[in-house]
Amino acid sequence: MCTAAADDLWIFGYGSLMWRPGFAFVERSSARLDGFHRAFCISSTHHRGTHARPGLVLGLDRGQSCHGVVYRVTAVEKHAVISYLRARELISGVYREMRLPVTLLDGSHREVSALTYVVERCHPSYVGVLPLTVQAHQIRGAQGISGANLDYLVNTVAHLRRSSVRERDLERLVAIAGHHTLHFMRENLTSPASEGIRRAVCHQPDPARRMRPDARRRFLYRLKLTGTAGNTPPPC
């Protein structure tokens, strides 16, 4: 076990950061965050969708708890890693950067303050709780600059399974969206089945809520006034 310095940075991942962190770290552990849960509650028009065909990505929403992964980054590297994460996560302001207490599940039961990204419910891209059939249809037909939305879902569920974490709604979502893709998926790779599924449904009407361009601009301007980080969400 590595010994953490007081000024090292801890980062909690619950979606793609679990299986594609994109930064160097010196310690990794399963971890639990209380008070928030993982949910497909964000309309994506960048990483996993487009304005013409929005996808869905995960956010940390209020209530329950979330099993994920925590990384430790050295003090020397932390400023570069934070800059990388902000460029990756804070594109439209739908995530709020926060430091929250997480419990390491490595047998030590240590509690650390970890940087993570919580959904901003005031944001126009927050869609709340959608029926699983609606989620599945939106995910099946979407693709963004980071790849197919279906791959994002399957990679997340595959990683959770390897960590002995089973989440009923996510398992059901995979079963509806394309359960056979799990057989083709390898960590961090694209399923050969995903593109065929996407092509089959991408031209079908979808119920995704589109965000007006001016709504994003107004929200980003408000974040500049209230700040993009901290532990107090801006007023709705």
C-alpha cells in the first residue's frame, strides 16, 4: 500500500473514469460515495451524442450511494490532472466539480476527500429519471466524439461486474439496449455489434429533449458568476 501525502489529490470515478481515467495515478481502489447515486440523467451532445441525435451519459444525482473507483494522484501531478478533468467534464456546465468524502473499500476503511463531478440539476441537459425503454432507445442510436453511446453503457456495466457490483437498473438497461454486446466487449474497446445497432435505429424518431444554444450560453455565463467548483450548488 502506498503512503499518501497530505497534499495528494484523490479523484472519484463512477462512469468512464472507472475504465478510462486518462491520467497517471499512484493508487487505485474501489470506493463508495454516500448521498449520491449513478444515473443516466444527462443528455449528451458531445462525448456520446450530437445535437441531431443526443445520447445519455451518467451523472451523480442526489440520494442513495454509489460504488466506484478512487484514484490518488501525486501533488506534483495534481494541477495538470485537474486541468485535464475540467477540459473533459466541464464542457457545458452540466457537471459541478465538488470534493466529497468517499470510503475506500480496500479493507482499510479509510475516508478521503475526493474530487468528483456531480450533476447540476439546474442545467438544461439534466433530464432526470427517464423510463428505461426511453433511455435504451436514446443510447442505442447515439454516437459522439468519444464513441458509441451503447459502448459507454456496456463498458460501465462490464467494469462493475468485474468489481462484483451489480446495479439492477443498469443491468436491465443493457438487456433492453443490446444484451449480446456484452459478449463482444473488451475493456476500453468498441463492440463490433454497437455500430450495427446504431445504424439500425439512428434514423428513428427519438424523444430526446434538445437544448437551445442560447440556454447553454446563459448557463455557462451564470457559472462564471457563481464559480464552477465548490460544495454549494448555484441557486435554481
